[in-house]
Amino acid sequence: MNTTENLFSTPQLPNNIVKPVKFPNQPQEWKIVSLKECPTPADIQLCQTPEQATAYWNLHIINHPYFNPECECLVVLILNTRHKIKGHYFVSVGTMDTILVHPREVFRLAIMASAHAIVIMHNHPSGESTPSEADIKVTRDLIRAGQLLKIDVLDHVVIGNQNRSSLRELGYFYQ
């Protein structure tokens, strides 16, 4: 084989390259599927305080394959009518100081899982759990979206190193 053939031949992709998903033109049936069981002690299954939400975070979220302590990660806890945790889902992974949040993504699985309420949680890689102005604004937007959907936003907990901040406890929630 000469060098001219090598320059103009189409390269072969290795078998381990992920190919893009092409969706058919026809509508599809969708369902929510549990990824794994998250064994949780009974005292953490109830989520009525920021401490209980933080304990759940420490038990399940920091071990999640998508969790990156160097980036902001937003997680939603799905709760039933008695504020018992039905599950959680990763919404977004951002950068070291920013995360993209939209009500559509925050409430998508909560609606599909028939959540009565949610708890929003994210980490600050800096280690400081004090909420930023953007955190406060996003929280207020999500509270309003939850009111329209009749899904209570019980709290937004910001996780730092060895500490946490609850926006509800800090007075940023209103009725």
C-alpha cells in the first residue's frame, strides 16, 4: 500500500467508540426505570430536615459514578406524601463554580415518579456552603415552578466540606 492510498482512504472506527443514538421518526413509548436499589437506614429514609437530606447525600450521592467533587453537581430527592425518600436523580454536573439548572430537568423525573415533594441539593467545590445569589434566584424560580406543578420544594441544601446550608433555614423560602 502506498502513502497516497493512506491519505485518501476512510479511516475505520474502532469497535469501542460509542456511536450516536438515532431516534426513529415514529413516536415511542417511555417509562421510568430504576437504576439500582439504594439501601438506606430507616432514620435517613424520612427527609424532613436538612440533616436527614445531608445524611442521604453522604450515603449515596458522593459514591455515585457521575459525582465529581471538583464540580458543582445538582441532585433532586423525590419524596412521597409522608416525606419519605422514594429515590434520587442526578440533574446536572457543572463547572467548579457554576451549574446549569432548568425547571424542566429538575421536575421531569419528579413528575414521572409521582413525587409529592422534592429536595434540591448541590455541592460547592470550594468547600464553603454559603449560597450564592444565583443559588437563591434559582431556588425561588424552582419554588414557583413547583407551585404550578403542585410539587412542594421542601428545601435547597448546599453541601460544603464538613458543613451544609439550608436555604429554608436561612429564610429564602416564602409562602
